Amino acid sequence: MHLDVIEIKDFYSSSLGQMVRRHIGQKIRQSWPKGAGFMIAGVGYTTPYLRPFLSESPMVANFSPAGQGGLIWPSDGPFRSVLVEEDIFPLTDACLDKVLEVHGLEFFADVEAHLKEVWRVLRPEGRLLLVVPNRAGLWARVDTTPFGYGQPFSRGQLHDLLVSSWFRPLSISPLIHFAPFKLPLRLTSSPAFEKVGAKVWPRFSGMLMVEAVKEVAQPIRPKGLKAKRLNPSAIQVKPLPA
């Protein structure tokens, strides 16, 4: 079940949503400090996080899931947002360098089929950056924000899901350690909460950010067959005939 795009937009218009956007946006820019020369697409509701790349990248697009709905974006230039099915993108194979996904994966019925479609449109060694609700965090248990809807994930689930979809996870980082409530002092205290929470209770962060790279070569091994370790001393090397 998708959350309506208007509800997500309204959340980001609130003071709490603005704080979340600032913290997640900073982490995205730390992972991807430059967009110059890269073809970038966002999946889900990523327009608040894609805007900084508009002036840097030759191509930036937002793919809004059909069940979620879409908005005209940006309002001050050519439209770059389009409705798509979660497992069918209107792109040729291997045409993107980077894919950012926020408010997407947790709402999809077949997450593995979706990730394999992302794999298809990424170039070899292309990067995928996911932001999803943390199963162990408080944000996944409170339905006053978009992160309280859909399917939350654990670190292990994300790792296994990406590997089975032909990605190699590079990092899984905790995000958002302040509570999902409207407190008057939080606006100024949230940076301090983030620093303390990242050290004291990282397991219970509100979201998880995962960066993964597209794997092209996949090992083929029959199910249940273990790889054998060779003993170098047992290998006999014969000289070539003259």
C-alpha cells in the first residue's frame, strides 16, 4: 500500500519534515558530494534531495510510483518527474550512473523485482543509495510520519535483499536519532541528538541509509555445494615439452 504523495509533501512542509530533510540531505551529499557528469534518477519521493544535483548533472529525473502519485517538478524549469510502475522503468539498459531511493522500497509489493529493474538501468559499477525505515527504530512504529508506513527493514534483511538482487552493499548507516514528535526545542537540539544517538543507540535509528554497487559478474555454484580449498603442495607442475 502506497502513501499518497500529498501526505508526504505535507510532512516535508512541517518543521519536523524540514529537519528530516536537512539531516538526510546532508548524508546524501556526504555519500555523493558531486553530481557533475553523472546521470541520476530518484525513485519514490526524492525531489527534496535531488534539487542540489539539478545544476550539476546532465540528467536528473524523479520516478514517482504510480500507486503513490506524482507532482509537477521542478516548478521553475522543464519537468523532470514521471509516473512509473515499480518494476518497469522507461529507460534503456545501463543508462544511469546513480539511483537514489527514498519513500519507495518499503511500499513495493515485490522488492526483489524492483531492485532487479534498478540493476538493469544502472551502468556497471553504478551506485544505488537507499533510505528506508529501520525495523528496530521508533519511527517505524509511529504513523504520524511517512516513515511509519510500509515495510521497515533490518540491516540483515537489506544486505540479503541487495545480494539476491545482484548488488554488493558498501555501507549501511543509521540515520535520524531524534524522536518523531513535535517538540519546541528539537529544532536547535537535533544536531546534538544526532551526534549522541549515532554513538549511543545507532541500532535504534529512525532510518537506515544503504549504498550499494551494481555487480555484473555473478558466481555460479549449485545449491548446497561448498567451494573446496586447494592445497598448493598437492598441485604438480610439469614442464612443457621442448
